[in-house]
Amino acid sequence: MLTVILTGQFMAVLDSSIVNVAIPSIRDSLHTSGAALQLIVAGYVIAYAVLLVTGARLGDRFTQRRMFIAGLALFTAASLACGLAWNETALIVFRFAQGVGAAAMVPQIMTLIQRNFTGHARAKALSVYSAIISGGMVAGQVLGGLIVSADLWGSGWRGVFLVNVPIGVVLLVLAPRILPTATQRFDRNLDLSGLTMLTAAVLALVLPLVLGPELDWPVWSWISLGACVIGFAVFVGIERSVAARGGEPLFSHRVLAAPGLLLAAATLFVIMATFGGWMFVMAIHLQSTLGYSALHAGLLFIPMGVTFALASLNWERIPNRLHTSMIPLGLVLAAASMVAIGALLRNGADVGELVLVLLAICGMGNGLAFSPLMTRTLAKVPMNLAADASGILVTNVQLGIVVGIASFGTLFLGLAGSTTLSAAHALGGTAIAEGVTVLLAAGLSARAAR
């Protein structure tokens, strides 16, 4: 069961980054405009981030088994459609459909782990889950370059979407036979008013963050960000009204009151914002500033992905008495390594062995924080509220990646000038900002542990 659901998770994470390296090929093949290219990249992330909470609640209503299979089927069909897309409009629409499928599938994964594993087995399963998140982000950079470069049967960029199809078909055959049919169903109200307002507020946040940097922050992007603040305030009012009437709000007080949940969610948000932003900024620096190919740049991230995965899978081997201090210490290591990498590369130097070692330390530090923090937090959530907690944490992770790419990417591009040296100096400045932000996460994690 774990293999099936985590393979689905891997595909969902993979598709948020694998398309990046195929953009030049898509532009040449479909004669795509710059704005359309942004929607091709961002459409998946927008739909995915906006609908995650809705997917989690629907899983409780119709069972996680049914929603996982339905989301997987839509994701696989949309991947096939993306690979066969005949123009930019079709590809944009199918990318949104991919995101909808992922949003239906992914929230069920953590809930299935919560409800079908206990004790040490649950901690190990959540550790593998954390490793998959990191591995998918790194694998997207590497596999995207390999697939586009291989150009099997003349598929070119289409291969980055079509690779999901055979995997999805195999999972669709296995999932109905393997996923538990006795998953408990909770007859819960959907709180449509809350869902609608939350969806609108998240959309108003994600859309300008994804498209704003590339479009030089037009007026509508600032209006949208302002509207998202109002939307979240209205959402809080709706939730309080629903609770006062004796209804079931989208985020019940019992979920939000789970020990350390809100602090853990905030910490995970900051961790993934810095991790996603760092990978994005480094990818730009390696390809644009240093002139490395997409495949070469992707391969350099392997040490970071491997150590993140190893730390996520083996943190329980560390004595229990050290677990509380391990999380902030891991984040301090990540912050120090980022700043050191920025200092080494700020004069336009090539990536050497020391930088690779520091990237590995950065991955290890994040892995020592992300997986145990999520595991320890979910262990305190009642089983009947697992879907709501999963929706909150998974949405935080996804929004963190989006916000990190937008904020740190904008900072880097704003500091970078027209020369190689100025762009390298921009990396050094961005690395300091990343390091300070990771230290903020370390402080939050220490407080959450207490």
C-alpha cells in the first residue's frame, strides 16, 4: 500500500518541477508566448495548491481510497492529454487538469498513512513520505533534462508528461486491489461557503506569486494580494459563524488546538519556502550565470536530495533524548551551509567539491527537521481529524514552495545585474536572506518542540 500511494505522491511532486527544463522545447514546438509559458508551468501549481484542502475534506466524505483512485485517474489522463496537446491553449487547460487530479490524490496519502500505520511503522512511513517530497523535486530537474535530451521516438518535450502514463496505469491496476476497502467514511458537511472563500483566497495569493515575478509585478498582482488578505479575514469570519451555529467548520477548533500543530505548520511553511526557493535560485545561477546545461545543473542537486532522503529515513536512529534539539540544530546547519555556498560562489566561481559537500549538509539539515517535525505533530492528532490535519500541513508545504520561489527568486533577479559578477554577488546576498529565514524556522521549531 505504501509503495502505491507514495509512487502517486512522487509523480505529483515530480510534475511541479520536471516541466521547467522542457520550456525552451515547448516554446519552439508550439510557438508559445511568454505569458502562455508561465501558465503552462504555473497552471499545475495553482490548481494543486488551491484545491488541496477541498481534496482532503472530500476524502473524508467519500473515503480516501475512492478519492485517491479518482485523482490518480484524472492525473494520468491529463498527463496523456498534455503529451498529446496540439497548441498552447490545450496544454494550459490540461496542466490545470493535472493539478486538479493531484489535489484530489495527494491529501489522501498522509491520511491513509495516519489511519493504517501505528507507532514506529507510522513514523517510518512518514519519513519515507518526507524523502519522496525532496526526491521528487530533485528528480524533476534531473529526469526532465534526461528525457528532453534523449528525445525518444522524437517525443521531445512531450516525454516529460507521457512518462507519467505507464506508471499511472500500473497504479490504477494495483490501487483497487491494495488500498484498504474498509477505510472509515465520515459523514461530514463540506462547509461549501468556507471552501469557496478559502479557495478564492488561496487563488488570490498563489496567482500573483507565481505569475507576478515574470510579468514584472503588474497592478493586478498587488490588487490580488490585497484581496487575499481580505479573503482570509472573511474566511475566518465564516468559520466562526459556522461553529457558532453548531455546524462543522472546515478547520475545526479540535484540529487547530492539537498540540503544536499551528507552530509546526508555520515551521514547515518556512522550511519548504527556503528549500524550494534555494533550489530555484541555484538552478537559475547554475544555468544562467555559470552557463551549465539543465542536465548538468540538475545532477549537482543530487547530493542535496540524497542527504535529505537519508536524514528523513534514519532520524529515528538518533537517541530520543536528542529529538527535541535535533530539529532546530538541523535547520541551523542548513542555514550555515546556504550562507557558506553563497560566499564561495559570490565571485562567479564554478561549483567545486566543497560546494557539493555543503549542498549535502544543507539537505541533511533540512531532512533532520522536516520529517521528524511532521511525524511528531501528526502523532498528536486524533484519527478522526487526520484528513483535516493532512490538508493543513500539505497545503502549507505546497504554499511554502510557491512563496519561496516567488520571494527569493524575485530577490535574486532584482539584485542580479547584467554581468556575471553582479549575478554571482546576487547569489551571495540571496543566500544570506535564505539563511536568516531558515534561522527563523529554527526558532519556531524550538518553540513548537517545547
